[in-house]
Amino acid sequence: MQPPVPPPPWLRGDVAGVLPVVSVWLRNLEEVLEIVDKWAADLGPAGFWWVPGPNTNPVGGLVRHIGIASVRLLYRGRGEEIPEPFQKLPPEQLRLTHEAPEAVLGEFRANMRLVWEGLSALREADLEAPRAWGSNPPVPAMYIFDHIGNHAQHHAGQIITTRKLWDATRI
């Protein structure tokens, strides 16, 4: 008999000890973590850094970008200065580096843990704090926090597609 399959993150309900909306965001990030584990963690270096064509990104670059961009969004949402290690812009985050997949995945998991802890510590007043982004008018910080999961899931879908394309080249 096979062990029962756990429900997907979006059906797991509240995360204890956090605001309800933060539970939703954390479940979204949980799904991203599971997607990365399923679709990227077992790739060797060739597949992890494979680029399917012009204007596309390797799985490794996408994994790194999700982690760094999520941390950047957390800091922006809290109105804090972005620390130096997270100041790399998307082109630098997404580039092909040929680093060991385990190193990039470890960095990703550490970044997502930082985001998880940061979101978990939010209180109601933190969500309403006005935050400006560039020359745009300020919005409540909750919109920036919400974008963390949306952005990560967008790129997680690209990881799935790139992995499927890689697997198709192996047939």
C-alpha cells in the first residue's frame, strides 16, 4: 500500500501563528519550493544550465532569480534597504554560471527560508505601511508582499517548461 499523497499547498489551510493573508503567501511559497524540488533538484549540471533558445533562461538562473528577487521584494515591502548580496539585478541573477546545482539550490533554499521567516513576522500594521517603488505612487506594503509569491510562481512555471523541454531532448 502506498503512503497517502499530501494535499497540494493551497489546500493545506492556515499556517499556525501568522496572519491569514500571510498563510496564503506562505502556502504559495511552499508550492514554489515543491516545484523546484520536483523539477530542478535532480538535474545534473548539463540540464540545470541548459538554455533552450534565444531569450530563454537556464533552470539554474531561474532558481537563483526566484530566491534573490523574493528576498529583494521582502526588503522592499518592509521599507528596508536591500543588503549588498541581494543587489544583483535580474540579468545577473539569471545568467549562465555553470555552478554546481547543489550550491545554487542551497542558496535558493536559504533565501526562501529568509523570506518565509520575514513574512511570518509581519503584523497587520506592516501590511498597510505605504511603500513607494521607483517613481510610482506609494501602495500598501501588502501588494509588494503579495507579489513575492506571484513572481516566484511565474518563474516556477518556466522551470517546469524548461525541464520538460530538456527531457524532450533526451528521448
